[in-house]
Amino acid sequence: MKRLLIAVVALVATVSTASAQSWGDLLKQVAGSAVTEIADKVTNGALSDAALNGSWSYKQPAVKFQSDNILSSLGGSAMESSVTTRLEKAYSFIGIKEGAASFTFNEDKTFTAKLGLAKNLSGTYEFDTESHKITLHFSSGLLKNLGSMSGYAYISGKELKLVFPVTKLVNMIRTLGSKISYLKTITTLLENYENVYLGFGFAKP
């Protein structure tokens, strides 16, 4: 606990003087979900804004429950595991798998990405540090017709969860050319829960 508090203090002490790069260096030194979460709250999300910059490699599907009540009513971790497994199968049909997908966020608020079949995505993004809401504005690639897509970006240590409302994620997958039965069961299961978000889990190399 003492080590955790020291790490948080070290991060917060740099708020007024540190650049995004130095924040990133500090994050690597004290990376850990508890440290990141506490420091992020203290800095109103500014830590995540700095840590978001850079390249991220896809690892696995991501599920985010924004309400403890919903998590409880859905069966907790068992439900999360079931949804993750179904997403993994659905993603594999369109080439989204470890080593074949990535996102790069730049300090000038532009991004480039590769998501399976969508190999040349690019555009701009907006990130609200307090709410963690992120909006992607696609300007090229297979997802260009989607225009803008809003979701949430959460960073825990060196891991990033990029998640979207259920229906928006389904639209994204279908835009990539796939109507997968796995998605129908996920949608039926979760579409009535406004605070359930699905998407992608990334890690920094």
C-alpha cells in the first residue's frame, strides 16, 4: 500500500510540469491497474490522455460493464467470459486477431489503425479526459462510411480497452463485410443494457 501511494504521489507531482512523453515514461515505471486508476482520477483523466499516445497491438476482445448493478444482474465474470469467447470467434472471421490488428494515436489527435480486413484506417479523434469518452472520425478505409463512432477508452497500466455500445460495434463488424451468427446471440443478450460496452483490448509492445 505504501509503495502504491508513493507511486501515485510521484505521478501527481509531475502534473504541472511533465510533458506527455515524460508521463508515459512514468507510467511504464509504475504501471499497474491500481496506480493508473487512482492517478487518473486525481488528474481528471489527464494521465490517460497522455498515455493514449503511441502504438497499441490487439490482444483480445474487450468487455466493459459501467455499472456494478448490471455486472451483478448479468452474472458477473461468467457472463464477461462468455461474451468474450463469442466475440473472439466473430472477430476471427474478419481477421481481427492477435498480431493482425493495431491502433496508433498521435499527439496531434490523428490516428491510424488496422482491424483485420480494414488495413488502412485513418482519421482524427477526440478524447474527453474526465469521462474517457472517445470519438473516432474515420476519413479513409473500409469504415469511412461510418463517419464518426463514439465509445470509451480505458487504460490500465500498459493495457487499453477501446469499447463501444453494442449496436455500434455490430454495425462496425457488419461494415467490414460480415453478418455473423455469433453477433446475433450477443446482441440479443446485451442490447437492452445501455451500460454494456464491447470492443477491443490492446497492449503496448
